[in-house]
Amino acid sequence: MGKVYLSLNKLPQGKCACVRTLIAEEEAKRRLEDLGLVAGTKVETVQKGPSGDPTAYYFRGTVIALRSEQARQILVEV
Amino acid sequence: MALCEDNAEYIVALVGNPNVGKSTVFNALTGLRQHTGNWAGKTVSVAGGDYSLEGQSYRAIDLPGIYSLEAMSADEEAARQFLLTKKVDAVVVVADATALERNLSLVLQVLTLKIPIVVCLNLLDEARKKRIKIDIDKLSEQLGVPVIGTNARKGRGLEQLKQAVAKVCVSGCPIRQELDEQAVDAKRRYACVEQICAQCVVFDKQDYTSFDRRLDRFFMGKWTAVPIMLLLLAIVFWITIAGANYPSALLSQFFIAFESASKSLLLDIGLPAAVVSLLAEGLLRTLGWVIAVMLPPMAIFFPLFTLLEDSGYLPRVAFNLDNCFQRACACGKQSLTMCMCFGCNACGVIGCRIIQSPREKLIAMLTNSFVPCNGRFPTLIAIISMFCVAALSGFTRSLLAGLLLTALVVFAVLMTLAISKLLSHTLLKGLPSAVTLELPPYRKPQIGTVLVRSLLDRTIFVLGRAAKVAAPAGVLIWLLANITVGGGESLLAVLTEFFRPFGCFLGLDGAILLAFVLSFPANEIFLPLVIMNYLQLGGIVEIDNLVTLRELLVANGWTGLTALCTMIFCLLHFPCGTTVLTIKKETGSYKWALISIAIPLVTGCAVCALVNGVGQLVM
């Protein structure tokens, strides 16, 4: 069974995925990890913004909006 | 920080993620009325309050909401510094029971500081509604620290919390070394947290945010988000204008009666006519106008706005507008600080601390005065009522006035975006940085509390400040009008004449421009100053409603174009004195304070001159 990897900003609305790695600079990476976006975290795309960016994601019990520039740095596995 | 330098025996610091009800816990503990809000990072400075238990006194310190102790924003730095450098006897980590994992991650970090700690598991009622079951005893056992379940909004569990704090203040707390090692990096911290949660938390229903999601689809959907946002804004303004009309008229009639009554009383007790005139026509009249015009709209607008804030809608506004700010190379949280500006621009400037990037924070501060604050709304409402909707009556009148005010606010927002973009490409060059915006669950606003809180905390506060400035300003303008120079002209007339050429160039006149300059201490007194000026230079004596006021203005040469330019200049001129001082304090430099004056002033002059030029051509 082939696994599909994509960056989080490509994850369609209503779909769930699992965080694999963060491809970000040290500081940005740490900030995302502090929010709980570490490998293994389940993320769901809840709602795209009215103009498609930012997007609200549901993970670890809360909804947090990220800009696509940030979501691009998060590699997820569907 | 003088907060912990006196006689309280124990210092207790409250930390927690944003939006966990930390300020509510703080208020419930200390009984101190401190404003709490429903958006990330509302507590922007360190607040303190006292309580006592069994003869011991405690000082609770409410630290800013943070996700992590690894300092990146000003808030995190403040919290971290406080915990590390102050003598703190205990830390209460307030955790959101509905999002335990992220909250426990912070708990683990705080544990490494080796300060006695109590975990306050708040929002238990919301967790129950979402069918999340937490085994509190087991959680306490796993963490090795006391865990107290609370529901701070209803005041539940606070006695137990106080008891637990008292206990750890005396005994200290066993620190578990093995948890300590887990806390060093986020990955291990979350792995550890997951383990703990797996043992203590049960979700009965997986899809537990379905209602919130439906609301989100509506409030943040592609086609619905913007129309709903504009609609809500228009409704708030409409209710404010429609509701404030009658009480405003009543109040101004009352103050006119009061003015003439006190005038004759003062004359009767033998005060000289000049002093009586100074007190009655200078001080009382300005004060009366400010109260009559400001109090009713504020008493309606603030509760309505606090309802929106309390329900969790404002972070959705920031979400919807973030893309616009991103295009302007600014931060989406700027829309939150702009919302605070509706109340008071100085509060908006302080609110800018929630923005992480220093560059984007400066942009938000420098453009913040474009959003009309409470001191300027009454001016705008009065001008709209007099010049734009005067021919209408009843329902259509207030509705149209509401829509026009909405249009003005939209114009102010567009100007903010345009100038933010301009700044990003010139003075404050840079690319947009990362934004993480938490969208808290929708909460049913507590209507009773909202009413009391917004009336007491905001309305009375803002009104008090306005009155404090209005009284001396009334005296000042009376003096200006009654002190004559050289050729027998009053100082006021000389000054008005001085400002006339430039005022006319902007589509205003000398009196209007002078009033803008003199209302630098507080925008509230702008219209009273204009009126005083016209009255002193001859005209009608009593202004008891907007019809006579309109006659006075028209008699002094006001046209529709003057009204339009005045409204634009009211939106775009220098920020008030308090705001400028706050910007100086927040940035630590006079340079930025001066620039914060220059930017809106230059913009305002340019737009007004343009509008006036085009208007003159068309007419």
C-alpha cells in the first residue's frame, strides 16, 4: 500500500493526515512544535479562509490558523 | 514591577496558554475587576491582585498567555523573566481541559523551573459538554503535582485551588526528575504528554466540535465570511445610532437647563459675571456636551461589542482579514488590535504586543489611529445625522446612518491596509512573517456580566477620561474667546484666522482645524470646540438638538463637502495625546512617536485636499 506524502497546505478541507516532518528553519520549527505539531500528530484541515489563505487546522483539541507559507513547511502523510 | 515588593506573604504567579480562562481564574481569586477577553494574548501586561486565606495574604500575578517558555514573543519573554527572576512562591498553571495535550506541554516546561506548582484544570464544563472525561486524580499522580478541577466562570473549585496553593507554598513540591528530562524539546514533551493523556483522558465522542465547525463554515466560508462581517458591523452601528438618539437629546436638554440654572444661582451668590460665564459657558457647556453626546452611544456600543468579543467571533474576523494583511506584508492579528482601537487607540497600541514580529508590531502601532475610537464616533455620528440623513426620519434614517458609518469604518480599514503596505515597502521593509492564530471555541456570552463589565470597565472609564479633559478645555476655549489682543480681536478669532487658509485648502475652515489642534489631548472635545468657537463669534446661543446645531454650522459656511472633509480628517489626523505617549512608551523612542503623528497627518491632508479639490470642481 503506497503512502501519500504532501505538504499540509495541500491537504483538502475536511481531510485528516499525520505529521511526518517539519521542513523549516530552527525558530519557525520550534514554534510549530510548541503548538504540538510534532511527528505523529493528527491534523485535520477544518476551514480554508475566504480567499484560500490562511487555513484553520484542527489538532490536539484546538483550531489554529496557519498561513500557507507555514503550512507548506509541514510534511504530512495521508 | 512594583507588584511584588510589598507586604503580601506569598507571591503566586498564574501562567497558561492563551484562551484558557486564566484571567477569569485571576479575577475569581482576587475579586479585582480586570478586563478579560476571548482572544489570544489579551493580557498584555502583568496584572496583580491580593487575596487572603486563613490569615495568610497572597498576591496573585496574572502573566501573559503563552504557549511555551522558550521566549519568542514579548509576552513569552515577560512571563519567562518573571518566573526566573522574581521571588515566586508558587505557580498556578491554568490549563484548558478541552485541549489538555498542548496545555500539559507548558506544565512540563514549568515543572523544570523547580517552583512549587499547582495545575488548575479549567473549563471543565466545556470539556463535559464535549464529552471529554478527565481522571483528575490520575493526572495529579502522573504529574506528581496537585491538580485542581475548576470552572472559574461559575466560581467552582476556587476554594480548593486556594487551599492547594497554600499547601505548596509551605511545603514546596516533590519534583519528578524523569519528567524533567522529557521537557527539553517539544518532541519528547509531546510524546510524554500523549502518554499521560492516554491514561487520564477519555473522549466519548470523536466528532466533538461539529457545532463549532458548522458555525465556522458560516462565519469563515468563502462566500459568507465577508458579507456577514459587514452585516454584523452595520447592525452594531445601527443599533447604537438608533438607540442613542433619544437619550442624547434628553441629556443635552437636561444640561442646558442645568447650565442656565447654575448660571443664575452663581450670579445670585454674588460671583462676578466673567467668572460665572467662564464656569457656565466654558466649563459646564463643554462637559455637558461631551457627556450628552458620548454616554448614550458608548453605553450601547460597548456592551454590543463585548458580546461579539465574548462569543469568540473576533478571532474569526482576524482569520478572515489575515490575507489582506498578508498582502500588505503585515500581521493578521492587527485586525484584533484594530478592534481594540474602536474602544480606545491607546489600548490598541498596548494590544499590539500580541504581534510577534517587531516590524509588524510597529506597522500596527503607526497605523492604529486610522480606526476611529470612541472619542471620534460621536463626532462622526453627529455629522452623518446632520448632513447625510437629515431629510429622512425614523427607521430609514438610523439604518442609513448605520450604513454610512460602516462605510467610513471600511474606508478606515482600507486606508490602514494601504498605509501598512506602503510602510512595508519603504520605512519598514520586510516580508510577512509567520502567524499562528488560535480560534477558540464559540462561547455563549454571559449577558449579565458583559453588561456590567462593559459599563463599568469601559464606558465609565472612557467617559471619566473625556470629562477630565473636557472641563479644562472648556475653560481654555472660553479664555481664548474672551482675552483680546491688539486691535480688540479675541485670541480665538486671531487663531481661527491663522488656521483659515490651510483649513480652507483641506475643505475645512479655521475653526474646524483649530478645534482638531486643540482636541489633541482628547478627540471627544472636537465638536464642542467647533461649536464654542462659532458661538463666540456670534450666532445662536442655545443648541438643544441636532437641527439647531446644523443651522449653526450652515450659518458658518458648512456645506456637504465641509462635512465630508471633516469626517475624513476626523479619521485621518494625528492620534490623541494619550496614544502618542503610549507609542513613545511602547517603542521607547521619540522618533516613532513623531512618525506616528506624521503618517496619519500627511495622509489626512492629502486625502482631504484631494477630496476638496475634486468636490470644488464638481460643484
